[in-house]
Amino acid sequence: MTDAVTQTAPHSAATVTTAGIADRLAAAVRPFIGGDLPVRLQAWDGSVAGPAGAPLVVLRSPDALRRLLWHPGELGAAQAYVTGELDVPEQDGWDLGSALTHAFAVGAERGLSGVRLSPRALADAVRTAAGLGALGPPPAPPASQARIRGRLHSLARDRSSISHHYDLSNEFYSLILEPQMAYSCGYHATPDVSLEEAQRAKLDLVCTKLGLEAGMRMLDVGCGWGSLSLHAAQHFGARVTGVTISKEQKAFIDARIAERGLEDRVEIRLQDYREVPERDHFDAVGSLEMGEHVGARNYATYVEVLRRAVKPGGRVLVQQMSRQGAGGGKHPGGGPFIESFIAPDMTMRPVGETVGLMEAGGLEVRDVHAMREHYVLTVHGWLERFEANLPRLRELVGEEVVRVWRLYLVGGALAFRDGRMGVDQILSVRPGAAHNLPAVRTW
């Protein structure tokens, strides 16, 4: 440390100033953030500036600034965070989640999207960056950042995108998810039910909405680690065909099928949804949080696969994430971080647009069940398991991927909490024959 830092009570309004890089940065970024630092900033020379009671942001290297200069905003900050060049340590009652909440609130209060910089402010910022050794070519992208090539949503590119996220290893996901390995929003009767109970309740809810009975044939599109396929067969007596393009997932499900003696009731195919050949074959079709991955241009194809696979009068249930902004906005996948590190090529949109696409594709939408608040609880459950299993997770994937996932889980919980993202179950039927959906539904 260069100089002594004035200490105050947590979350107080007192200000700390220590001569050094931190003060120079605080002055340089003032025009960019519409005022004084809203955080306590510690630079790599140990100097500190900003409110003493605010969340602490530590810059450990000029590379953090270089990333922010080349990728201003979310992507540069995320790159610096996952590499450890920037950190938000737990301190004085703050953690990553509360620090992000604080930053969002300050940004909204100051209207940062409307800030206009003068040529002088830009020149001053460049001069400061040069003096701190932060100019030059961009640092190499983090190793954990996706490198996806090929034509958008081609079969090969989609397999690569899915592999980037889902093939970290089955053990990795088993340490975050509950024993059923359900990687989608649970159904929480109360905030204090266990994650396992909430996922079992969700699977019961889906199977009940689909009207499953013993002997019925169900298609599970994007079956993940088989939570729905196995539950429908084991607890509702359905004969299930599941499709996935993840080799890791198929191997996992096949092992569970054998363990539970369900070989005569569950078949898992390593198959793209576009390659499903059946027509008018299944009594019901379910697809849980897979439609986000098909892309805007292919969504009509996705709906057509669901429609033609089910018999006339059969039910189709899609559980899918949504986000505000027509067409998903500039970042339809949820933002630069999630699109670059978690789910490349993902597309989300307002739920009304998805309903319109399903209706345009020939399905009759009967129910839309919003479950946004449930996802907050589900992600908190995943985050608790994640933090409890950190030593083994680090052994499996390394510190950088661990930091990617902490940011992903914390940020996701905030997005659902604040309404920037939602999730809905959309239940529809295929016209052309009578359906048996109850007129009064008490799920």
C-alpha cells in the first residue's frame, strides 16, 4: 500500500483518497460514469479512491484497463473479472451480487446510457491510459471465452456451441444441479423448499400439463441430462424418446436408464431437433429451455418440428426464457458476457413474440404460465451448491471457469429478480382433432 487509508463504518458516505493510480483513474472516468466513483477502487499500486463504505473493486493489472478500452462496458469488465485482473472481494457486507445491484442502481440513477463525452474528456482518458501503460494491443481473450465458427445455426456450429457449455463434464454439473440433474427453472411451492423438491415438482407439473398416462409416447426435445425423460417414464409410465446433441449428456442418461431398468421405456438419440423424422407420432411433446438455442431464423423450423411430431389433438409444452425488448434487442442472447462465455448464438425475446411464433407455426396456445420468481430461487439453490463444492470444481475446470460460473449464476439471479429476464411455460395443442385438455385447469 502507498499511503494509509481512512477507515469508516460499512456502507457509510465517508470518502477515502490515497494518492496514486486510483485517484488518476477516478478523475479520468468521471465523465464516463456521470460523476464521482460509486465504488471503492483499489489499483495495482495499492492506492485507493472512492467511498469507503461502497463495494470494493480491485484492479490487479493494467490489462484490466486495456480490456475495458478495447471492449467498453460489460464484455471488457467480464473478461477482466474472469481472468482475475479485476476482482470484487467480499468485504464490509458486500459481495458480488450486492455490488452488481449497487452498480445497476447507480447506472439507472445517473442515466449512463445517455452520457455524451466531449473530445476533451476522451483525450484526457487516452492520456491517462497511456501514462498508466494501458494502451497497446488488446490482451488475448480469456481461455474460457467461446470460439465458435461456421455458419450461424448450422448443424456443426450448433453442436460446437452446445459442447462449449454442456460438455464441461457430467461431474461438474452434478456438483451444481440436484440429483435429478434438471438444468431449468424449478417450481417452488415456498421459498424454503429444497432444490430437489422444486425440480421434482416442476417435472410433475410438466407431465401433468402434458396429460401423460401409462403407455403414451412422449418426445423430449433437448433432453439435457434426462430429468424429464426419466421422470415421465418412471413416474407416469410414458414411453419416451429424448434427443440431445451433447455426447456427455447422452452417455449420462444411458447409464441412468440402465441403472433404473428403463431400457424398454426410454430411448435417447444423439440427434439435432431438425433431424427428428417422426410425423403425427407422439401423444405429447415437451421441450424445456431448449428453444432459446435454435436462433431467431430457425424458430419457425423448431415450432414445425414440435407440431408435426405430435398427433393432432396432442399437447406441446415449451418452457423458455424471455427478455424484454422487441426481437431481443442488440444482444438477443442476454448480453455480451453470456453470449461470449456461456451460451453463444442464444436468442431470447418477449414471451408475447414467442406465443405469436408458435401460433403462426400452427399450434393453438392454451396457457402461459409465468415463473420468473421461481428462477430466482432455483439459481440461488445452484449457487449454494456451487459455493459448497468450490474445491472440487476448481480441480475439474480451473479458477477461470469457476469465476465465469460465479458471474453467470450471480448475474442470472439478479436478471430474473429485477425482471430483465423471465421464464414461462407455454402449453399448446395441435389442431386437427379433439383434445382432452380440461376446461378448468387446477395444476
